[in-house]
Amino acid sequence: MKQTKGGDKQDNVALNEERLRLALALGMQLDGKLIEGFEYNLANTPCSDATQHGFCSYEEAVCEAFPDDESLIEMKAEGYFGVGLKNEAGESNGVLCVISRKKLSLQPKTKQVFEIIAARAAVEVERMQTERKLKERFDEIEHMNSLMVGRELKMEELRQEINRLKEEKQ
């Protein structure tokens, strides 16, 4: 979440994992402090609503609307606005949101502006996911290559041992 002029608003890009059960904040700042590795259960949260319905907006009383969202309660959140992120296949892959400890006063074009930013954020999230998958595949191939080279070295050692034993026998 990124702090903005209002003092307590935060922007957040969350990456959905495990089919929308877990969310990981990719960028979060709270009260001027960078928060890394913030994960939360997506069930019964406004972020879940934003991912399922495209957007979610509560200018006030968001904690009352989501009494099971412990993170919102801990933040003492009052207002929430979020737009769901979609990957190229149209599947949900995150949410871009603003959370405020004060009532939000949203401008008429807030949703449209957020949708534009969310489209770019969704592409970036998808790029990061693809990059992670490629790295996993590369690591797997590198491991297999290491095993194969090790096997070839062992076979060469055995060939040399067989040749040495043959020479001794003669």
C-alpha cells in the first residue's frame, strides 16, 4: 500500500494465489513504513468482492460490512475502493485498492482511472508470474542437466575402471 496525500490512504496490488484463497501484497506501505510479505486470507474481504465483481467500493463503514476481515479491523479501516485485476485469459489475478482510516470521498471518474491503472498492474502481475514459472523451469532443467552430467562422469569413471581391470588381467 502506498501512502498518498490524505495521510492514511494506501494503494495495494495483491496477487491471488491458490485459486483466490490467499493474497500477497506486492507493494504495501502503511503509515510511511514499507510492509513486505503481507499475506492474508481473501475470503470475506472487500478484495475478494473486487476480484469477483470487478470492483468494490465502501466510502465508509467497510469494517462493519466485512466483520471477519481481521486486517481491515487492525488497520482501523473506514473506506475502501478496489478494482480487480485480470490476466490475458480473463482470470482474476489480483486487486488494486485504496484503504483509508477516514471516510473516502471518491471523485466521479475514480473507477475509470483505477481501471486504467489496474489494466497495467494486471499485465505486470502476469509478467511476474510468467517470469517466476520460467525461473522454476530453468532451475528444473539445470538440475536435470547436472544429474545427466554427473551420470556421464560416473559412466566414464566406470569405463576407465573396466579398462584398468582388463589391463591388469592380461
